[in-house]
Amino acid sequence: TDPMIRFCLDHLSAPEMHAHEQDFELATQIQSRLLPPSGIALDHWDTHYRYVPAGPVGGDYCEITVAEDRRSLFFAVGDVAGKGVAASLLMTHLSAILRSLLSLQLPLAELMVRANRLFCESTLSEHYATLVCGRATGEGVELCNAGHCPPLLLRRSGMERLPPSGLPLVMFCGGEYAVTKAAIADGESLVLYTDGITETQDPD
């Protein structure tokens, strides 16, 4: 028989199905442990996120962390191309890369350049990731956007879109990324999101 048919879910035995379900449950738990704690705050900055993958695991990435000197708040949202287990593995790899680079306290543009190079060197050419990351300080925020959905700056006077400043990760291993700076007043917000929002078909 065709080996592909042998491994279709409809043809798995009960023990095999149970083993697959356990693997997915464990993968879901592992991925959820990579998410930042809820309600991280620094000075007059408050944060909130919601992470709802389309399946048991997904390729979306979210990071929020306070710098060791407590003078800045790092944040990032990304999306690995694809869905399911493969995308979640790449997301986990991207998370490990960024967390290791954060300890070096690099300027934001240099952090993005190194993350792109490391991700490029260890990822198949047909895979890529969009990523927007930034730092919030008392002076405002600075952002680097590697082909991700434009962040929304919700000001009291209206909404402002902040366009990407570079191509997605892995497109070019030597890519460079410009930094966008924005002052944000009390009561204003910066919203990051993935295409799970922009491509939704359900108005609810």
C-alpha cells in the first residue's frame, strides 16, 4: 500500500492516534511556556497580549521582556510562514535566537541584522519569517520591522501606521533594517498583530 495512506490519520490505530495526540499536547504545552508572562509593565508602560493559534501549535511569535537595567522594555511579534508543527519548530528556533541576542544588549538594528543572519544560516531557503521588534523607554519607542504587518500607533488625534523598514528574515542573509522612532504620550497605544487579524473572514 501507499506509505502516505498508511500514515493518514484515518488509518491510524487507536494506540497510534493516542500517541499523536500526546505529542500535540506536549508541543502545545512547550509552545505556551515560551510566551511571556501576562501584564509585564515598566514605569508608565503597560503591556497586554493575546495568543490564539489556529491549531494545536502555530508559527506566531510573541516576546515581551524588561531589560536587566530596567531602563527599557523589549517587545516583538513575528510570524513564520506556514502552519502547524514545522512553523512552530521554526518559531521556537527564532525565539531562542532572539533571547540569546537580547543578553548582548545590542542596538535594535544590529540585533535584527544578527537575528536575520543566524536564522538564515539555519533555515531552509523556502521558509521565512516576518518580525517586528522594538524597545520602549521613557523617551518613546524605536522599532525595526522585517516585512511584518504595519504596527498601529493609536494617538488621541487618530491612528497612524508605521510601515516595514526591511524585508522578511531569510530573504537576504545580509539584510539591513532601519529604525523607526516614535514618541508616545500617556494614554496612547502601540498595537502589534499578525495576519491572523488581517486575514480573518469572520467579523466576530
